[in-house]
Amino acid sequence: RTLQECPDSNVFARKAEYPALRVPVRETAKLRQRLSQQVLKIARMKNVYEDPNDPKQYRILVLRDADAMNQEQVRKVMNESGGSIIETSYRIETSYDYLTAEEALKVVLENKVEEIPSAFEIIGNIAHVNLHEESLPYKYWIGKVILDKNTPRIRTVVNKVGT
């Protein structure tokens, strides 16, 4: 397959609805620290966003899951706020840029190969991968993902042969 046959970026788009708290701007940092066990923690993703309805007065503090909203600490913060903190939800859209190389390869190669190639050695700015026979038809996709996710450190991807 050629590089032009790689899936378009829409294949990587994901939308997820998360429970959240609408909090006053001045209290955001303090609450984020106080609720650190309950806030969303995903690499390269924020957990505080401007409130689309009132960005100067409020922020949206995104929680990790529905269970977090029911935690005693979250309920206590809401009760102490006197109504200034409101339960809400927030939709987060992710794309190819948010995925690690391994996550992107899982999307691209899902149901095509048994083992997703994710390990490689780096020598200088060259990545050496060991592709199994079943992965060879997708070598351009694999190389593109490795390059995209490791630029500028890696500038070339090669498949080890006969080792």
C-alpha cells in the first residue's frame, strides 16, 4: 500500500462526554489541586477549559469519570460552595495529534494484524523496526506513524531484514 492510502485523519477523531464542574475562575487552581484525585488525567489533554457561556467568570473543571462526581470530596466541595460550583458535563474531541504512536497504530491496524508493532530501536535519527510478515503490507502506515510521533528525533524508519 502507498502512503496515499493511509486512513484520513477523521478515522482518529474521538468525542467523549465527561462529567465536570463549573467553577469560578478565582477558585479554579485551588479546586484543581484539592480534587487532584478526581480530575481527568490523560496525556496531552487539558482538564480545565473556559466556560463557553461565561469565559470571564467561570471555568470547566473536567473530572475523570462518572464515579468521580459521586466521591465524597467532590460532593463536599459543591456543598461548601454555596451554589457557585455547578455539576455539568463537557465534550472533549480528540484527533490524531492526541494519540501516542501505539494508540494510532492500533486504530490504523485494527483487525488487520494480530500483533501491533510498537517497539523499535533508535540509532542516531534512524528507527529500526522488526516487522512480522503480516505487517509488511502496512509498512508505510507504520513508518508514517513512527515518523509523525517522533519527529524531529527520528527522520528515517527502516525495517530490519534477515537478523
